[in-house]
Amino acid sequence: MPLTRRQFVHASIAMAGAAASSGCASISLGSRAASENEYTRFDAIDLARLIDRGEISPSEALEWAIDRAAVVDPKLNAIVVRHFDRARERALGALPDAPLRGVPFLLKDLWIELEGTVTTNGSRLYADSVAKRSNVLAQRYEDAGLVIFGKTASPEFGSSSSTESLLHGDTRNPWAPAHSAGGSSGGAAVAVATGIVPVAHASDGGGSIRIPASCNGVFGLKPTRGRVPTSPYAFDRGAGLGINHVVSRSVRDSALLLDLTSAPLTGDPYVAPPPTRPYLDEVGRDPGRLRIGLQREAALPTATHSDCVRAVEQVAALCEALGHEIVEIAPPPIPEEGLWRAFEVLRGTGIAMALRHRERVIGRKATPDDLEPQNWGAFERSGDYSAVEFETERQKLYTLARNIVRHQRDVDVVLSPTLAIPPPTIGVLNPNSPVDNFAETAVGMAGYTIAYNVSGQPAMNVPLVWNEAGIPIGTMFAGKPGDEGALIRLARQFEIAHPWAERRPPGFA
């Protein structure tokens, strides 16, 4: 990323001021240093300011995060890979003079490499896989000054909408521990919701940022396809369905992290349109009067639970109160059978590629004992796919992508439930769950989100509604391709009108 842009973003933090105030605690602490009890009240930008002013040190912030994890993890299982000693050395060392210098941070335990640390991908086959180098995204996080001290739970290969794995066990919802934290970025969302960190890395191949953000009551933006590179060590997983970013408590943290990680690399297979201005500058800007399409039904055939219907209707009313126009819109045209076939072919070949690579590293063949049953089944079926079939299914997704974008051309953004159902109980999406039960619930989790992985459009979960049981019920907004700015402006408007940052799970306030 060009240094001039980094310097500009660094300056933007100081200029954000009251207009971009996170909704978390004010950092106007005078000459008094922050205390450990206040740590969870601050977002990443607040913490960076405190560190920059010398009111706390990077080591203090890190130890507060580690102490917080010690409280949360025995109950909820958010962090599954710990490299605390590496982080402590980094916090004591010469951190870069960067916008988020010294802020504690967590990576997702899925397809990301941080030199010298393990990434298990939620799989027994990768339980001791140590990265020999950092990929570009992990390096950009460290270049931003973040202190990475562990990795958060993900289901094996990110193949589920619930973070439950045979290797690491179940990750539980802090608002209702008998229920799922969502997936596949479930550990990341739990870590943010419970205050271990204010923002954490996440990724989304079918809803895996937005689903757990909804389940845990945090903000989650999936950027445009090609916005955040992971190259050069991973090129094009799943025809561009997956994208990396973060889950956060504040909108401005998400915006800043997008600024710090989103410059394209030469040769990337997808390159998103450049933004008009830094994303942090979008925070607090007037979104204008938007024409918002209200989508009440999922793109895939699944019934929408009454809690999710009520939530989206409440948010539609809030939109109108803020001056936006609401118009009804049908779900995008997605043939269910064709979509799942394309996903199955792409998923199976992706698992096969990962297994073949891992077999070469460990010097033996993978066995059914190495993988969870559903992923092993996908791997076995992959042997029946020809190169022609793979390319046919990939092209099918690209055709669907164009159809989805055209379908929504008459509105500025689309509003829908994030999920068709509230978070299911732990065990429904367990790795050993019967295939039919698993598939039915998975459609309920991803029936709204998956369209925007196909189309590559930016989409976000905004935590505005909780049901009568006290469980978050998220709502989703999808923007036009390349226009994360419109979503960030809108999200900040909601954050001011209906703040969520101080709302915390019982027992983790």
C-alpha cells in the first residue's frame, strides 16, 4: 500500500473527531490512564489513540485482551490457536508507526498464514500446520500496527454456518450459550461481542462474516469481490466467492481496516473499483435519501421465522424515519438446484486441492479419520468431477452474478433479514449431524446471504434488533458492486440513531 495513502489515513483518524465517534466510550480521559475495567468499552481507534498518547502501553492492552480471553474462552470457546509469547515480544518491540499501533487483534483460523504460527483450518489434518511465511493480508494487519495474539474458531474448512468442529469443539453464543455463534467466523464474532478485542479478522464465502455478526450482535461488512487480497499464496478460491475483512463493534473500525488492507496486488484475478475517498472519510457523511428495496423472502426456498420478519420490518420503519424511501423488491432469481450443484463442485474440488497439498507436506495419504464426515464425502465425490464440469459450474455462477446485479439495478441498496431463522441450538449443524437436517438448517442460515457471494456485491449485517429471548436478530443491507462507501455512510447513520456498542451479552458486560 502506498505510504502516502497510509499517512493520509493516519491523519484521517485525528480528523474524524466527534463526527466519527464510535458510540463506544469517549477517550477524553484527561491525564488519567485507562484501566483494565474500561478496556472493553473502547474500539480499536480509541485504543490506538490511548497508546499514541502514552496513557497505556501496547503490552498493557495485550495483557488486558489475554485476561479477557481467559474469562470468555472456558465458557464460549472463541480462541483456538494461541501465540501469546510471539505477541508479547511484538508488543515490547519496535512496532510500526501506523494507525493501529499496539491494538490487540485476532486472525480467523482459516486459510490465512502468519509466519511461525499454526493455522489448523478447523481440521485434524492441519492441526500442526505451521506457516513458513505470512500472506499479504496478515502482513498488512501487522503493518497497520496490530498485535496478533491468536486465531479464532472456525468449522473445518469453513464448511458450515455454525462453528462446531471435531478438532476444537463447539463455539457458543454469548447471548444464549445453548445456541450457535454462527459460522464460519463464529469465534471472531464471539471475541468481539464479549470484548476480547474490538475488531477481529473474518472471512465470508457464503455469509460467514454476516451470519455470525447477526448471531452475536456485532457489525459485519463483506466487501466487494476483489477488494481485499490474500495473494500471493492463495489466488482464487471458489470462483471468487470468498472475501476477507473483519467483524467489529464500531463502523469506523471496519472502515479504517478496509482502508488499511484493500489495495490490490498486481495480477489479482479480481480487482474492485477504487473508492472515491478513504472509507474512514465516509463515516459521518450524509448518506442522502436512499431508495431501499425491502426483500422479505430469501433467494433460496426457506420459510423466514417471525422474529426475522419483525426485525426487518422494524428496521424498514427506522429507514423511513431517517428519510429513506422503502420499496418492495422480490428476491433475486437464483435456481436452488443449480446453485447447490455449483457450490458442491467448487467446494469438493477445493477440498481435494487442499488435501493433495497437505498430503505432500506430511508424506502420507489422507484418511477418513483426518476429516469430518461431510467434508470427506465432498472430497470423495470430487473425483467424479471433470475439468469441463468444474468450468461449466464456475461459468454458471458468473451468469447468476450478472442476473442478481441487474435484478437490483432500480434501488440503491437492498434490505433483508440476515438469516431466515434465529441462531439454531448447538448440535443441529454438528459435523456428525444427518445430512438432511444439516442442509435444511444451513439454507435457513445462508438463504439470504449467499446471493451476494455469488454476485460479489458488498453487504453488511447491522445489529439493530434483539428478540424477546434477548438474542440478536440481524438485518442485512447489500449495496451496488464497488460501493462500500454507501453502506458505511448508512451504517454510521444507524449507529447514531440506534446505538448498539454498549449492548453486551449477559455475564460479559
